[in-house]
Amino acid sequence: MTADPQAGLTVETAGALLDEAAAACAADPNARLDMARLGLALSVLAHPEPEVRPQLSHLEEIAGKAASLAGRDPSQVLPSLMADELGYAGDTDSYEDMINADLAAVIDRRRGLPVALGILYCHAARAAGWDAAGLSFPAHFLIRVDGPGGRHILDPFHGGRAMDAGTMRSLLRHMGAGEDLTAEHHRDVADRLVLLRLQNNIKLRRLQSNDIEGGLAVLARMRRLAPDVAALVMEEAAILAEGGAILGAAKAVKSYLAAGYGAIEDRTEMERFLASIQTRLN
């Protein structure tokens, strides 16, 4: 399903986009997704009666501008487009505000978390015809772009600056994540996991503020996008059980097991958890 900027996104069409992405990832966990459009779909599902036509039109604007960049150095032209021309930057003043992970708000404010900005940079890079993905770099989201000049690693939070081995090591030290670069730090992150990381920022902030209902709502959206991810089910069930909603916790686990999801070890852990909470019903 594609979203027409003039039509906007409704709760129904936003949900359908998530369902289509989940189906694509069931066939291929590393499937390329339209992360920016899905990010807006998640914004729509988070807010009643949202209006995202301007943001959808802006995605088209980004893609149109980026299409003219093919054949040029991504490490030069992407920062020029995204940071200099369009004004995107990391929010250093209110970093912990969950609005920085709401893609609709990020587009409006031109400020956001590293992962939100990274999604928009990848959107631009792919529109230019380059292969782009998030990287498995700890604590701070970076992207890599394969284009003219080879492979480029960029930091969308800091104006799209190009990262070499030295600056990546410095960032590791700054984030308290060690000093040695490994192959893992250069590994691609699947698009679906990038979107889950975006939502995880909102979920954590809601739970940290004791907004349990809000945190569970975010988990529900995450599970809709990734129904096969055991960790999400276990987290939801644990939160429900801790709050005394044993039947709800059991239902979440049973639905996962009934769908046939999960490796043997995940299913075994869930069965043990289910047995332990069901004793509280007796």
C-alpha cells in the first residue's frame, strides 16, 4: 500500500501499512521498508485524529530534491540537503522529550533523536539511488551510505558529519561504550529494527514516567509491526502481570505460542513464564 500525500493517513491505512511491513518481514527479516512513511504511520496510530498531509508532502519534497543528487558524493550532498537546506539537527536542548521520536513532530520541528533523523537521511539517500541503512553502533544511531566514492558513515544528529575510524572511536569513548571498533559496529540494522528502536525511545520514556497504559500502547504498536519478536511479548506480559492483569499477560503469551512464532528456547521460556503466572489464578 502506498500513501498519497493528498489523502493523508488514517488510523486504518496506517495500521494496514504496519501489517504489510510485518508480512514482508515475515518473508524476509531484512526486507527494505519505507521507514519514513512507516514512521509517520506510527505517529498516526499514537495520536487521535492526526493530520500528516504536510509531513507526507515533505517526504516527497525530500525525495524529489535527493533524486537530483545521484552521481555526487553522499558525504557532501546529504548534509548539505538535510542539515543546511532543510534545517534538520539533533535536539540537544530537550533530548529526553519523547516528541523527538515522533516522526511527524520531528518533521515539523526539524529536530529529533539520532534514530529519527537517521530514518529521514536514509529516505533521502535511497531516493538518490544509494543503498543506505542504519548501523549497529552502540548508544548513538549512525547510518552508512554506499554511493559515489564508496562507503560513507554519517552522523545525522550532528549535521550529517562524515565519520571515519578515529571519530567513531572518539564517539564510542564519549558514549562510554569502549574504545575498540569491531565488525559489529559496522553491521547493518534491519529496517524493522530501526523502527522498533524509534518506538522503544517513546516506550521507555512513558514507562519511566509511570505511564503504564501509554507504554503498553507503544508496545502494542511495536508488536503489530513485529509480531514474531519474543522479547516484546515477554515485556508486555511482564508489565501486565506486575500490574495484576494476569489474564491479559497469559493471553499475550498464549497468542504468541498459538501463532507458532519463536525459536525453541524462546517458546520454552514463555511456557515457563505462562506456567508461573497461571498459578496466581488458582
